Amino acid sequence: MHPKAKGYLAALTACVIWGGSFVATKVALLSFTPHGLLALRFAMACAILVPAFLVFQREVLRLRDLGLFCLLGFMEPGLYFLCETRGLLYTSASVASLIIGSIPVFVMLLASIFLKEPLHLRTALGTAMTLVGIAFLVHKDLAAASVGPSLLKGNLLMMGAALCASVYTIVSRSLSARYRPMTLTTIQATFATVFFTLLAFTDESSVVLSPLSASALSSLIFLGVLATLGAFWLYNFSLSVLPASQVAVLINLIPLVTVLSARALLNETLSWAQLVGALLILAGVRVSTSSHQGAEREGLFKILQVLRSKSRRAHGGFPLAAPQQHIDGSSPAVPRSGAGKGQD
């Protein structure tokens, strides 16, 4: 398979898994505390990752990258999952995923600053559409906040998660030029396990809130093995062969997966105003991440183009041994992060 097709397929699979993770988290929170759920989730992934990394993928970390690794772990999984999991205590899985769907807009803005990726005028329009869409999603929460659990608080926490994920994508793009996906994923899981275990010990309540149900346990396994271990590895792999802005386009599939699964499993629905907000967010993401080079550079159309091109060159395909020749140009590292070549 063409290297870029592999990258898009990996990112697509990761986003589908993450779309289902919102519903799984809502179900798991019926039996676990937020910190306890996160600690168990990442400990499960870490138990698989660390031995595999030590045996098969050991890689020397450069001292000059220590600051970036700390920032990577602090933003995501750290603050991102803290905001996301706590936010889901107050807001619905559908609305939460739609707010997370605004990540590509923030990634475009940050990538233009730190990675010097092109920023087009349409990004401003897309940003405005996304922000208006978020306003439609949360408008009724302002009135509801005084009479019940604060939905507004949950949505603001989800916005914080989106910002953290955007910073993570930029930092990960820089580090993925020098480290293997397994290395980045293992470091993230280790950081998260320590971070959330310490937070779990500060909770006044126990890790388990109620008798553990089969659905909560299966949700925990899904979150630990697929959403944490599998999806993060796939996403880091995609960032190693594709520009950050192109990978981020596929994130707008997450709300679609979440809304459909939340409707089927949690019986969640969206109001008309929230549907308008959802459409504005998705349209804003589409506008802001569209390239002036044409539709063949965008989202799912890009995947189809790469796969179609691959089939037409069945006997003249590109060798997997030199994927860097087919990347649209490597992004420069974050300033002061240091230079360096990636290791094979």
C-alpha cells in the first residue's frame, strides 16, 4: 500500500475508535470515578506497551527533546483527558464530540505558527463558522446552568480539551520526525498512568462508584486497549508520514461516529439549534482545512485519490523503503526544539 494511503487509513481508523470512545466513557463513568477510570485505562495500555517497547522498539531519547516530551504528555493525555472525562459528567457525548470536532481549526492556526504550514484566508472564515457553531451548541446551557448540573461547564471543559489536543498534534508532529510511533505512544501512556494514578489517590471516593457492571467493564477494556493503545499508535503513525493539517481533517469524522453511536446506545438526541451548530462546526472545519490546491488534497477525497492512483500504478508503485520521498515536505521542528534526523 502507498505510504500516504497507510497514513490516511491509520488516521481514519483512530478517529472512528475515538468517536466511539465518548459513548464508552459515558457508560464507564456510571461505575468509575473520572480519575480512577483514567488511571485504569492508561495502566491497561501501559501494561502492554512498556514490555513491547523494551523488547522490540527500544529507542534512545535525546536530552534536548525532554521539554517537548513533557509538553506532549502534559497536554495529551494529561490535560486533554482530564478535561474530556470531567466534561462528559455534565454534557452529552454527542455535543462533546462536536466540540472536539473543532480541533482542526485550532491545529491549522497553531501549525501555521510553529510548523510554518501554509495558512489561507479561508481559515479565518472557517474559524468564525466553528465558533458560531459552538455558540449554537451551548446557547441553551446558559439558562439551564442555574437549575441543574452545569452543561455549560461541561462544554467549556470540552473546549479546553480541544485546545490541548491541538497543541498535542503540533508537538507530536515535530517529535514524530525523529522518533517511532511506538516510542511516542509508550511515553504518553507511561506519563498518563503516573499522572492519573496520583490524581486517583487524591479522590475522596473510591475508584469504583457502584457495583461493576458488564457494560462498564467492557467500556473500560475498549478505552484501555483500543481507544488508548491502538488509536494513539495509529494517530502517531499517521503524523509520521503526513502533515499535521491533513491528518487533522479526519478528526471531523469523530462527531459523526459519536452522534450515531450515542443515538443507538444512549438514546441521545440533538435539538434543532444544536443541529445548526453541528452543521456550522463541520462546515467551518471543512472550509478552514480546504487547500487551494483542489479537492484532491482534502479529507476522504484524498484517501480515494491515493488508493485510485495506487491501483492504476499496480506495476509502478512507490517503494515503502523510501516513504519520505512522497510526503508533501517535512515540517520544520518547533523553534528551539533542536534539529535531528529520524531514526529507522
